[in-house]
Amino acid sequence: MTTEANGRRPVDQSTELVRPIPEFDGVHDIWPRGKRLEAVRDAATRYRERFLAQGQVKAIKSFDIAAAPYPARFAFQGYSVNINPMITIINRMFVIQFEGFDGKLKTLVWEPTVAAGSAEAPFYHSLQEFSQKLKAEKLFVKYYNDPDTVLPRLGLRNEDVDYISFDHLHVQDVRMIMGSDEVIEGETEPREPLFPNAKLLVHRRELGTFESMHPMQWAWYVDGGMNGVPQDRLEIFDGDVELGVGVSLLWTPGHTDGNHSLVVNTPDGVWVSSENGMAADSWQPELSKIPGVKQQASFYGREVVLNGNTLEDSLDQYDSMVKEKTMASRSPRDSRWLQIIPSSECAPWKRQWPVVPTHSHGGLDYGTIVVPERASR
């Protein structure tokens, strides 16, 4: 595969699994940085118009997976006034059905986090040991659903999934989801995949992080989390890509090098799912009632507030959040708020007051999930 002049390797379209989005070509290379931000905003405006015209997804359902502790100082870039040092974030999983470029029904599972794998990321491993010493584990973690049990409740088999993806691979042990040819430490045989026929859609730069981890990245990635994952289970892409009618993955670097965000078109317009922010407040701080968030954003003249646990590139993350909010539609339930739903959202629990989201969209529930055979008939 050749390399383009802008340094990006083009996506191999021979399988028609994904298609590149030309509106964003070269925008991340523009200099100086102020001009790059406006180029990102302009490209998102142009792409949004074309994206809306292409059609809607067939169905999308969201499910809470687990609630986990998170340092309050990270959640809103240090802007919030915190009484408690820790808040709780709730991880979400989405099941999306859409028409692929081959005209066939496709099923994508977005963010199927396996909590046991996440616990092995250095940050959470250390936190778990601390909570065990205090005998307070139940205060830190709550489990709602296991990813492999969700689809049967929708009438699907796990074998029906075509793709899975994560916005990035922080705290993900990919072996526990995609399977591995190697034996995970403490186990007796190689792991079988949760979704046997699915490919992992992963950005090339996110995958590259596992090849050589920087100290600023180390605490959030599971050591060896990609070891033994079969290469043919991966669909590696660059930049921004479309998966089919009404669903795209937009490259949103900054939080991590290969971060990408889910964008879907629904009867209520465009929704974006991302972990660049921790609540609706993150993309619209001017509406926030969390003490400090609105005031600090206004003082610095900033229109978004970052999820700041890594800050691999805060300027890129800022641009990416502008890209997301430019794509999103306004909610028909409350037109003040854009339809951006965090993949890990700050919980609205009183015990973490005053760091409580000003607004939460709740889950997504559009259309009817069907088995592929029924759809073809």
C-alpha cells in the first residue's frame, strides 16, 4: 500500500468494509494551529450536510456495562470544584444495525468493555488494591451487564456481529474480546473471542501505541492487551471512515493518537459518542451548573472542556471536540443541548456532589434489532 503526500496511508477499499471521508483530507496537517481548528470546523460542517443526506441507521440500542471510579480532577480538565476526589463514570455499549456498502445488513457493537480486563490497566489495578485494603470495593465498582449477554436479549447471537470498535483502547484487554492465540497469564488455554465472526475496527495509530508505549500513556493501557490477537481479526484504518448508511467513525485525535468517535444518523438527527468529554457540560460549558466549569471556560475563552487524564495532545483534543459538536444535532427534547453522548459518562449521583452533570441524554433506543436472516427474507 502506498503512502499519500500528506503522510496518511489510504484505506484499502477492495473489501468495501470502510470508505474514507474526503472532506477531512489534510485538515490535521494545517499550520498554524488556529487555522487548523477552523479547517476542522469547516470540514465537519461540509461533511455533516452530506452525511445527513445519505440516510439513517436501521437501529441503535445502548446498554450500561459498568460503573467505575475516576479522579474528579481529570473529568473536567481541573475546572470543577471538587469536594470528593473521585467521581464515578458509567461505561456504555451500543448495538447498531445499518446497511453496508454491499447492501447487506451489518451489526456493529461499540464499546463492549470487559470489566475484568479493564481492572488490569495499571491505574485501575493500583486503585483496586487500594480499595481492597480499605475493604471498600463495592463503593468503587458496580456491574450492570456483561457484553456477551446483551445480544441474546435482543434476539441475536454473538456470531451475528460483523464489527466491534472502541473510541480508543484505554483499559481494554483486547484478548478478552477478540480472542488470542496465546494463553493469558493465570489462564490455562487461549481465549476464544466473544464475537466469533466480528472484526475489530481500529485506527492504525491506536494500534501502534501497543508497539511502543510512552510513559505518559502507560497507566491507562493493559500490558500485553493485544498479544496473540489474530491479525485477520483486525480491520485497520486511517483517518476518518464511513462504515455504511448512517454510521461513520471520525478520527478525533488528542485524548489518544488513534482516538475516533462514533457518528450515527437517527430519526432525531445526528448523535456522536465520544470519551473526549465526561458529560454534556464538556461540549457546552456555557450551560454547565457544575461549579467552576462555566467560569473557567469563560475566563480562558474556550468552547469545550477536555477529559484530561492523559492529554497526549490537548490542542488536538480540543479541535476534535469542536469537530464532534459541529457534527451533532440539537436534541428535540431540549434544543439547548447537542446530541453528544459520552461513551463513559459522569454519573448523576448525589454522593459526588457538586460534580453532577447539568444534563444527561440517558440511553439511545431507535428502531428494531433484527437477525440478519430475517432481514434478508
